Amino acid sequence: MIGTLLAKDLRRAGRNPLPWIVYLIIPLCITGMLGLTFGGRAEKNQLGQIHVALVDEDQSLLTKVLRGAIQQGFTNEYLAPVVLERAAAEREIRAGHLSGAVVIPAHFTRDYLLGNAPASLELIKNPAQSIHPAVLEEASGVVVTALNALARNFQADFPEWRALLDGRGDGPQVARLVEQTGNKLKAIGKYLNPPLIGYDRNKAPTDPASGGPAFNMFAYLLAGMMGMFLLFEAANGMNDLQQELRLHTFARYQTLHSRVLPFLAGKMVFTVVLLLLCAAIMLGGGALIFHIHWQQPLALAGLVLAYAGFGAALMAVLVALMTDERQANVLATITAMALGLAGGCAFPAEQLPVFLRENITYHLPSYWFANAVRQLQTGGSEALWRLPILKLLLVSGALTALASWLFRRRFQSGRQA
């Protein structure tokens, strides 16, 4: 019986495939736009070079040496500094060409070496940017901490170094200061080399197909888009059940068969089959368009199947609850969108409000699915996808039983669409 019902529903869907195609195109387009905006693959330096100006108002020997080093090409993977006057730097910041400017105030070197007045650096940040100025602020904090550490350990020698920088020293004095400084560095060498605290920079796992990093922004985004738009597709599939109610086909079936579950199961199988086809097109389209290498395809297929069952069962419950077809469609759309947003499909779950994340997000099937697919892409273990599949199957079974009971009660009470 289910096979006959499924064949009938598939033929009906084939005559009007436009609604399904729309929900297939939208997630691919959104994934493409977001991925191209934020970068597809994890490159060596996702941050990009930070353009910063150095404004030297001190004009000391040390700052002139620093300026000379910058003007001779002192740049690296992360930093692109230029030497400018304050007015020029402020103009470049307002124009958006610089993320900020580090200002060395007048008398900075003298105040720092003599210690007779507080020495401070000034950082001008670009208010139109967020990430790069924040990085500059953190880097400036590191520089200030290092300067404070040097002052605490070498403050006694600073006046003599100041005299040498002003050209008031001689050869023997230079040799003695160098020796003193070397002895102090040697004394603290056991703390500096090797450092007592360090860190290991773990490299991202490589993609065996392409040799590049396994993380792919398009894959991350498409996993979330699938979690949301498969629910929209499930709602579209269950519209067929609404039509059966409106045309009283379901009611006529009840006159011949006492059990509701076979008819409902046929509609759910129809929806699951179409969701699997849609997911295959999304995954295949992602692989072709965005060069995504999907990891652990069997585990991924299991997740998609379990999630398709959940989507079909959920939408069957909503159809059973609402007697009006238009109201049911609105409720299904709102539910799909709410599950997608609250489940971290559109935004990373870590960026959601704390209350929502801790009390709701982690308990939603949409989060189980999207998070498990993303974990698979980064080499997650079997436990990361087996448990979500089990939970999705259990929830699907419970929702299917609830939908069957609601429909049976609905027909017994005589309520029709």
C-alpha cells in the first residue's frame, strides 16, 4: 500500500517541481554569497595584512632607526606599516585606507629611559573597522608589557644608555654597558630560553583530495543552510497531506481502513524521499560549485536520512494540529525558520545569546544535524554523528506516533479541513 501511495505522490510532485526547485536554489545561492564574502577556504592568513601608520613625534635616535627599518621594507604576513605625519595618518584613517596609527609622542624615549615622567604610546583606531583595530590594540598591549618588563629589569642602566644615545659616551663606557646588559640577560636566560610557558600551533587537518586545509567555509555554511531549508522542503512535502485533507481523500481512506498510520507513513515516506533527493542535489551541487570534499559520506547519508525523517514527522504533527491549510503553511514556515535560527544553522551557535545557547540551541534537532555535519568535515569521531542520528530517530518516532494519534482523534471528532 505504501508503495502505491508513494508512486502516486511522486507522479504528482513531478508535474509541479517548481516549489522544490526554489528551495534548492536558495540555500546554494546564500552559501555562495556568504562564502565569497568571508572567504571560502582557510588560507594561510585569513586575517589579511593590517595597514597601520607609525607617527614619530619623538624624533629620537631610536625612533629614527625604527623609521628607517620600516621605510626599508619592514613588513610581514600580518603587518603593513607606513611612516606618516599625524595629519596624513588621520586622513588615511578617515578614508578607510588604514586600520589605525601608532603615535610615539614627543620626549617618549627620554621619559622612558630616565623614568622621570610616565611614558605612553598613543593608538588611533579606525572606527569603521572592527577586527584589525582590535588586533592592533592587543598588539600594542603586548608591546607596552614588554617595555614595562625591560624597564623593571634594566632601569638602573637606562640613564647611561640615554647618555650614549645623546652622544655623550665613550668606547669603554659602551663596552661596560654591553657587558652589564649581557650579564643580566644571561641571568634571566633560564626563564627566557626555553620559556617556561609556550604553546603549540596545531595545523588544520589536510584534505587528502586537494592537499589543502579540510575546513571549507562553503561546507560550513551549506551544512547550516541544509539544516534550515530541508525543513522548508519538508513543509512543502506535507502540503500534499493538506490537499488530501481538503479534498477529503484522507477521509474516504478512513472509510475503508481503520488505521491512520499506513496513509500517514506513505506521505512521510514521500516527503523523506524528496528530501533525500534535495539533499543529494545540495551536497552534489556544493561539491561541484564550491569544490567541497564531503568527509565520511556514509555517516553523512545517515545524518541526512535521520534528519529527513524528523522533518517529515514534525511537519505531519503541524498539519494534524491546524485545520486551516493557510494557517498550517504559516506555522510550518515559522517553525522551520525558528529551528534554523535558534539551532545555529544561519549563525554559529557560539555567537547566539548565552541563555538561548545554553537552554535551547543544544537541545534542538536542527543543531544536532548541522553541528554533526560540520564536525564530520573536521574529522570528528564516530560518537559525534552516531548519537545525533540516534536522537533524531527517537524524536522522529515520537513525532510520528503523536501525528497518528492527532489524526485519529481528528477524524473521530469529525473535524475536517
